Amino acid sequence: MINFTEIHLGEAEDVKLQSTNPEYRNLVKEVQRRNYVLHHLEKEVWNKGSADTAVQRAYYEAHKNKYEAGDRVYARMYSSSDKAFMKQVLEKTKNGDTLSAAIRRSLNLSRPSVRMARVRTRSSI
């Protein structure tokens, strides 16, 4: 157990060291500043944020539709090892063709080396 004398001797030694050693004094001040900042962050931010979790969750649930990003991508992806075929597909899509079922049949998109996928994603925060 630390007694009264040891506590005051330690404090006196600290004061003397700060007055004779500028590096130590600056280090002590920096530690005190950081402790001050951390104390106020804990008090004003972290504790309040954790106390308000239920309120935040209720607000989010009531306004969930505001946080939905909606449809981001609606696309068709084609892949094939046949470069000539892919050029043909690219030309048709550049000209505004949506590659309907008849076009897909004429391009023979049902063959095994060709993959077609529809991509539709929905994102929420």
C-alpha cells in the first residue's frame, strides 16, 4: 500500500523533473492533452451514441425507404470465346438493338460456348 509520504514525494519529483527537463515536460503536457480529448470524446460522442442506439434503430426502421439506393444496374452480359461473334453482338447493341429472342436465335446464343446473364442489383445503406 502506498502511503501519504510516497505519494507526495512522487509528485514533488515529477514537478522537479518537469522544471529541469523540457522534453519530459512536453511529454507530460501531450499526455494530459490526449487524456482530455479522449475523456471528452468518450463523454460527448461514444457514450451518447451507445445510449441512442434504440432511438437510431427506430428512426431507421421508420424511414428505411430513404436509405435505399434503388436499382443501380440493369444489364445483359454476354461472353464468348468467339471474337467474331462478340463483334457481331457489339455492333447490334451499339445500333440500339436489345437482342430480342429472335436476334438471340439468329446469333445462336443457345450454343454452349456463349453465356448470357441478366444482372440486376439493388443496394441499401
